[in-house]
Amino acid sequence: MASFRLSVVAATTILSLCAGFTSQANASASCGGASWYALHSKTASGERMNPTRLTAAHKHLRFGTRLRVTNQRNGKSVVVRINDRGPFVSGRVLDLSKAAASTIGMVAAGHTKVCYEVVG
């Protein structure tokens, strides 16, 4: 009977660990709207916003996280570093620097649908 309880505990632990890996994998890739901004104020990370760098704002990813962002309309992609918080518009998942937006061809539109994945 003791070995059965141990097996149930072990199985439950393994299942919960697998669920954690699955949710972590899902959190590392997402799609949604993106916009761009070109301010010169301080970011939430404390560094000064520089519109010529390949950076982005995300609501909760760690500062320094690198993402590959792909414009779903044209397939162009760019790797950005998270250094700010946002966006604060419903339906948007990223705010990109002007340089990043320019690289994926979305400056003129102002916003577009993107998908992103964590790359580092």
C-alpha cells in the first residue's frame, strides 16, 4: 500500500512538472497586435528609450529577454530586447522601437499583427 501511495505521488509530481513545461513553452510564443513608439524618456527598466535601437515593451517578460518578432503581413522579422513595459492598448502584445518597426515594415501603418517567440 505504501508503494502505491508513492507511485501516485510520483505520477502527480511528474504530471504537474509536465504541465509547467507546457505552460512555459506556450508563454514563450504568442501573437497579437504591435505598435511602435519613439520617445526619449526613461523606460521601466531605467534605461533611456532610444528609438534607433532594436528594443520593445512587453507587459510581463523579464527585461533583457530577446524576442524574434515577425510581421504577419509580410513575413519580415527582427530580434528585439525587452526594456520597457507596455503596451497599454487592448489587443496589443508589443510596443516596438521605431528601428524595430522599420525593420519589419510597419512604420507607415503604425500597428500590425505580429507573432513573437523568445530566443534568449
